[in-house]
Amino acid sequence: MNPIELEWQHLKKDELAGKMFEDELELAYAVIDGVQARGERGNHSTHCVKFNSKTSS
């Protein structure tokens, strides 16, 4: 398993388990909050990166 897969496994188990989400946006915010919480506990800095989803033809 590569490092990001292990981190995602812990995020799901420790931060998201047992929670229900109304939609994808609510899930996205929960993932952001979970990453921030894991970062704070591990004394790591975190930041969001916004990718441009528009494609040019």
C-alpha cells in the first residue's frame, strides 16, 4: 500500500466512520475537516489546493 492509501484508510476509519452525508459537498467538507484534524494531531501543516476543473476544447 502506498502512503496516501494508508492515510486515506486512517481518515476513513478515524474521521469519517459512522457518519452520514446528505451530499457530496458535505462529504468533501468532512474530508477537509478530517485531514486538518489529523494534521493537527500529528503536528503537521495542511492546506487545500483547488484544481481548475474546466477543460478546454
